[in-house]
Amino acid sequence: MLNFWDSSVWGWIILFAVLLGSLLVGNIVKKGIPLLRDSLIPTSVLGGAILLIVAAIYKWITGEVMFDTAIFNGNGTTNLEIITYHALALGFIASSFKTTNAKLTKQRSAEIFNTGVTTVSTYLLQGIFGLALGFAVTLVIKDFFVASGVLIPFGYGQGTGQALNYGNIYETEHGFIGGRSFGLTIAALGFLSAALGGVIHLNIMKKRGKLVISKRKDGSLHSEEVESCNEIPMQESIDKMTVQIALIVVAYVFAYLIMFALGKLLPGMRSVIYGFNFLLGVLTATLIKLFINVLRKKRIIKKKYTNNFLMTRASNFFFDLMVVAGVAAIRLDTLENYWGVMLIFGVAGAVITYVYNRLVAKALFPEYSEEQFLMMYGMLTGTASTGTILLREIDRDFRTPASDNMVYQNFPAIVFGFPMMFLATLAPVKPLLTLIIFIVFFTAMNIILFRSKIFGRKKK
């Protein structure tokens, strides 16, 4: 019999209230402390850090895990990981539903393609250094899990959700104790690297007089930014936001059905298949969007159902939720033997990402190298949102193509990055072979990336 006063009815609501409340507190803290207000640390990271500190104090006082108490139905930590897992895919799906009317020139297509290849090359470079450091750590800690270094490209390059996915695979299938928390911590260090590295770079370049920080806008929006022509009304028999959420959830359910079918066909690959939830979500969202466009061309559907403004809001909500839940889900007690290693991984991830993307931006994007670099560095140490935050510091109105490069690079990045996700599952079994493949793959990607420099003819 269902009793509405039972904790099982309220556990999820209380958990969401705590997460969203921490975002509000984090925002107040950031606005109230000048040092944080001037920093580029996302509010979602601050909110997660606040919950992490509160949970640590609670554990020190009571000896219990705060999120695993009865008020959270005794499994709050697991539910935080579930939220992180689903929010990743839902955020990507919402982004995939956004449309554009921009026409791509040959040069712009090449720049977008190069951005996607740069993304994958950075993943590979992070993986190479991660595995190499893993081998080095085993010289000191004999039973250290070598493949943990592969979590750098997932934590830094792809963010909290994928770091959790592969940390979970390593923990459940390969015995890496604390793998989930290790991955989540690497992702948190990535956000700090994006914020601190970005601030340091901006201040240095500003002092050298090489860039001007954009003035912040008042936040007002033009009507065409909120709603384009021929869209369904904002409020009718069904609210437009409800339509957006419905499309996102339906696309995700279709992605689940694909994962379910593939899991039945390939039971040995089930963990990997379900780790691709965001990728399959992007696929199903794209197919639904194409189907809707076909119906519009045939005049079966008269109005446009998707709205870029609302899809952006939904995407940002899911990514904020993903980050705050991911940081809060970190179990500090499972990482007590790895703090030194994680700091080394974190510094290495920040430095190689900074140096490599700086070189690429100067070589291949000379007309807007600073904007391209800041966008890529922020995205490849945090998320797309972090890249946008850094970019806005010098390109408030997105006048350069850097922001478009970030959006449209996903397709080439997915195509070239897909094999790496399978290689990541090989790393725990054959780490040396995986390292060699990473190096070969990285070399091939850079030949493709710098093809114009290597094979191009000099202009007379």
C-alpha cells in the first residue's frame, strides 16, 4: 500500500531539492565573494563542492554517508550517479534539436572539420599522457590500476558523465576500487583547470595588450533570439516548453530501445553500449528532427515545433544538473590513497591541453586564434558550457566563428572519436598495446589536421 508520507515517496524530490538548492547557494556565494565573482568557475561546480564539503563534515561527525541516509531512501549516492548518467545524454539531445540557417562556405567547412579533428587529437594526447603516467605510477604503487590514466580524456575532454561511465566500467568489470569517484574527481579537476587556466591566460594576454576583455551585456534578449517565425505559439493548448521536453524524452526512450536491442545481441558489450547513451541520443534526436523536417516539407506539419532558445535552456539545465550531481557523488573516502596521483593527472591534463590547443589555434585559425583557443581549452577541460564562458570574455557577441565551430564540430569529432571509446575498454586488459594504438592514432589525426601545412603547395 502506498503511503504518501513514506520517505520512499519523497526521497527523489528531496535529492533534487538539495541539488537545485546547492546551485542557488553556489550562485549567492559566487556573487557575494569578489574573488569567486571575478573567476570563471561555473556555479554548478561551486554547488557540487558545497555539497561535497557538507557531506564530508557529516561523515566526520556521524560516520555515515550523508546521501545514503533514510531521508534519501538509503541510496542517494547511487541516485546521484544515475542523475549524472542521464543528464549527460539529455543535455546532448537538447543541443541536437537546435537548428541553424547558416550556409557553410568551403573555408568554414574546413575550419569546423579541423575543430572536430582537434577535439579527437586532444582526447588521444590526454590518453597518451594518462597511460604513460599510469605506467610511471606503477613503479611506485605496485597494484595501481594503470588504465586509470584513460579517465583523463573522459573527465577533461568529455566531462562528468563520461568520466562516470568509464569509471563505472573500470570499477565493476576490472576491479578498480573507487573507479567511479576517481573519474568524477578527474572531471572536477578539469573544471578547475578550465577556470584557473583560463583566468591566468586572459590576465597575461590582457597585460601584454594582446586582447581586450568584452564588456558584459545587460542580459536582455531580442524577440528573434527567443522565437523565430512560423513556430508554434508559446502558449496554446500545450505549452511550447512542454513540447521541447517531450521531444527530448521521446528521443531518449528511442535511444534506450536501441541500447536494449544491442545489449541483447551483444551481452558482452552491454556496459560499453549503455556508456554510449549520449551518442545514441544524439542519433535519435537527429533522426526525429529530420523526420519532422520531412513532414514540414510535405505540409503535413505547418509549424515549426522546436525552439532554439528553449532547447538551449533545457540543455544548460541538464548540464548544470549533471555537474552538480557528479561532484556531489564523489566519495572522498575511496580516494584516500590516490590524491597525489590525481593531482599529477590533473596538472598534466591541464598543461598538455593548454599547450596543444594553443599551437593548433595559432597554426590553423590565425584570424581568430585567441577565441578559438579559449573555446577549445575550456571545452576540452570542462564542457561546452565552460568553453562558452571563456569565449564570452573576449567575444561577447560571438562575432568570430569560434562558437559555431564548437557546435558543428560534434559530427567529425564523433566519427573520429568513436574508435577511442572502444579502445578505452581495451586499456585495462592490454594497456601497453592501447598506448601504442593511441600514439599511432594521434599521429594519423595530426597528419589529417595539418594536411594543408604538410601537403599544401606554397602560394606564389
